[in-house]
Amino acid sequence: MNNKGFIFIETIITVVILMTTLVFLYSSYSSVVITEQRRLYHDDIAYVYKTQHIRDVLDLTLDYSKFNNAIDYKMNLAPVNERMYIYVFNIESDIYKDNSLISAAQDLYKFYRLVYLKISDIETLKNCIKTGERTPDQKCKTTLRFANAHGFSYLQDYILTLDVPNTGGKYKNHEGILISLIYEAKNGDVAVDSNNVIQVGKGKYSECILEKVRNHYTTGTDEDKMRQYNADDKINFNMACENAYYLSWVYL
């Protein structure tokens, strides 16, 4: 009886150790995946350049007097329960001298949203995101509710990674940054409806994989190339073909 009891205890200890190890490995794997996704989708140099071009268009077309008034109202002068730490651009707003340029930029670069954030508010907003709805800051709560209502969880994750120099709220005469959210579907293109509204979730994963495989392997039929890909443990295009919001920032 004593031996059986001892064996039973040993079994329990072994199971606990195995479960702890599996949980640790899963946690490590999840962390690696999240890090890789951030590397791919945050501040990719191609999208930084696109954001710079969008900023150049804004420089040409913004009525800065109206723009600054809109920011000041949204962040400081609106009723307390409407103030936010971010300003989301509306293409149809009257803050532009001419809406046609920014509309053309949206058609060209397929950005989903443009967001303005004051440099001096970045650390406050980071703490706001970490605290969540428990915060006593009403401006923080309104910002989070807006972001959650519009599916901006990816924007919140991105803001937590920002590292922008802050010298009295300004850097090289810039008070804020422009964040672009550019959506690409699984086939590397953007699906739009009849009203030119981006349809999130559209795109064919299999087409994207096949295109990547065709470009990577130079010989054989498509079937031969797919067999090579499936047998190759060192090459994986899965993440490159996922739905993705590419986020990047530049000074504004």
C-alpha cells in the first residue's frame, strides 16, 4: 500500500512538472509569435515611406488653422466626456483646403485610418492603455471606448511600442506624430465595396501562398513548387499572407 501511494504521488508530481513545462513553452511560443508579428507589421520601412508621402500630401492640403482648432477642441475644449488623446482624420472634414488631394492619397496608398497624437501625450496614453477602463481619467476612458468601438485594438498595441523623443512636448519643431494604418488583405491587395469602403477580412490566403511559392522556387510546375514548399521546414509564408494592418509613424 505504501509503495502504491508513493508511486501515485510520483505520478502526480510528474504530471504537474509536465503541465508546467507545456504552459511555459506555450507562453514562450506566443511571445515569439507576437514579437514576429510586430516586426512584420509595425514600422516596416516600406510603410514608413508611404506614411511620409501621406504626410507630404497633408502638408500641402491642410488648413493648419482649422486643423489646430479641431485638435484643440477634440483634446481640450470638447465636453469632458468627448475629449480624447487621439485625433482621427476625416477625409470629408473642412480642415483641408482641398479634399481631392487627400482622397487621391487614400486611393493610392489604401490607408484605413490616419491618427494624430501629441508627443507630450504618448506616455500618458500608454499608461491609459495599460490601466484600461479602471482609470479615473475620463479622457482616457473616452479614448479607449472609441478605440474599442472602432476595432482599434491593433492601434493600442502599436502605441505601447512607441518610443518618440519628447523635449517639452516638441521635437525638431514638431508637437505631434502622424500614425497611418494601412490595411492589406491576404492576397496583398485591398478589397473595396461599391462605395470604395475597405472590406476587412477579404482576400484569398491560398492565392497569396501560391504567389510567394512561385516567386521563391524557380523550376517546375505550380504543383512541383508547392510540394517543395510543403517539404521545406526552413521556409514559411503563412505570416506574410495573413490579414494585416501595417502601422507606422512620422512627425507631423
